[in-house]
Amino acid sequence: MRYRIEFKPHAIKDCKRIDKKAIRVVFSKIESLSNNLQGDVKKLANFVPEYRLRVGVYRVLFETDGDKIIIYRIRHRKEAYI
């Protein structure tokens, strides 16, 4: 299944805080995520949004809604689950 990707406003702001080299890697992993949730994906227990993608020291917090992946945050691992 191929998913469409949608970014929430907080995720866009998070992207601006990350250096360009790292954000390229994050975006390539997000792109591969759209192909049947491939990558280091884990379903989170008792946490909203319900999934995380691990990309080095960054965490992409997202959930799925039908054929959409909604990206909520892209944060450093120290700040991701606060």
C-alpha cells in the first residue's frame, strides 16, 4: 500500500531547526515510510501520535489515517516523548 504524506505545522517548524544534512536523511526515510511503513517503525503504547520512526538521533512521530501518514513532530530523541 502506498501512503500519502501530510505534515502538520509543528512538524514543518521542527524541520527548520534541523541542519540540512540531517533533514535530507530524515526526508529520505519518511519517503521510504510511505511505501508500506518500511523502516524502523514502532507502535507506541499509551502515546499520541501512535507511531514513531527512528532516524539516527531524530524521531518522527506520526499516525496513519486510511491512506495518509500524518507527521506530527520531528524531534531529537531527548525531546521527542516529552
